[in-house]
Amino acid sequence: MLMGVMAGRLLSGSSSPSGLTKAEAQQILDELKQLRAAVERAPAPAVAQAAAPAAPTQPQTVSVSIEGSPSMGRDDAPLTLVEFADIQCPFCGRFHTQTFPQLKENFIDKGLLRFVSRDLPLPFHGEAEKAALAARCAGDQGRYWEMRDALLKAPSTLSTDTMLAQAATLSLNADQFKDCLDQKKYADVVQKDASDAQAAGLGGTPSFVLGKTSGNTVQGVAIVGAQPYASFESKIKELLPKE
């Protein structure tokens, strides 16, 4: 019943979250339908079953590797922000278009923050893994960030055709890019990202770890969700070394 009410409101736009487009609302509605179908297919719990253990709380401090991951900004920046993203996730797109540009201007470009991209494609997003692979395949030709940027700005229209079209827009070698995509060259790398996120207790997207880097490891606080710029700014300023 509640899901039906939410669906109606998303479609009508009468109570959609501020800033959501119709395409984003429709994508969220589709995901709600998929989740409902999964719940309905699940077996009913046994009557005498013991009470389920409480869900684990979100870790306050976590450590994640950044070895081999694409990064932006100075390697010796005092803080590093690691994002685990699903390129098909509308909230990842929202962070990318509304919050990331300010972080880049105010912290990354000023040498105060390094940004590291890792992948966490969710199983109910049919194009998410391929989009992650497409960005990495573009990286073979030096255009990782440009491909990732383009795909994140249109998460509701992802398909093999749109990825190939974007490769042409970026003047990539079409055959090299397509071979990389078809052969899933970076599938193991993307899977390791997802496994590392799970090991760190990060299951939703976007999820972040903000902290200091030691070697190839970032230890810091977990931040979950497409939070507004002010939330990131406050936490970054709190953790930056005091002058």
C-alpha cells in the first residue's frame, strides 16, 4: 500500500524530492517495483524462527584501498575523498552534477582534496556494470573522466549504443573501445571495487570515505548518500589540518 502511494506521488510529481527530474523519479519508481517483486518472491519466515539480529550500524571509521583507482587532484593533498558509485544510480548522478563541481572548485583544484573513483554497480541496475567498464575502457585512451562525466549526467539513458556514441564524441578509437567493452577487460577490477565496498560495510550508492592517505590506503569517516555540498564542506573543514 505504502509503495503504491509513493509510486503515485512520484509519477504525479506532487511530492517528489526537490530537484528530482521526471526521468529520475521514473527510474526510482522502476526500482521500487523491482524491489517489491523481489520481496514478494522471498519465502515467508518460519513461525518459530528466532528473532533476526539487528542490522549492523553504519561504520564510523573505515579503511579502503585506492591502489590503481582513477584519481583527480594532488597525490599529496591532506585529505582524500573516495567515492563508490553506480553510474546508473540517479543519486550518484545528482551528486555528480550538483555537489561535485563545488568540491572540485573549492578543494580539489586548490590542492586540499584528492578525489578517487571506485565502482559499486548495483545488481538491479542493468547497465551499471557496463557503464563502469566503459569509463575504464575510455581510460585506456586517456579519457576516463570525460566518459564517466558524460554517463553520470544521463543515468536514465544508458545503453551500449549511448556508450559507443559517447566514445565517438570523445574521438576514441572505436574498435579499441568496443573490443575492450565486449571483452569486459576490467570486469575483475570493477568486481574488486564492489567487494571492497562490501567489506567496508558500504552497500548503497553513492558512498564515500573521507580521510587521510597512508600509502595506498585511505582511513576515514564513511559518508553515505548524495548529501548536499554543505555537508561535505563541513566535514572536510573539520578534518583539514589546522593552520
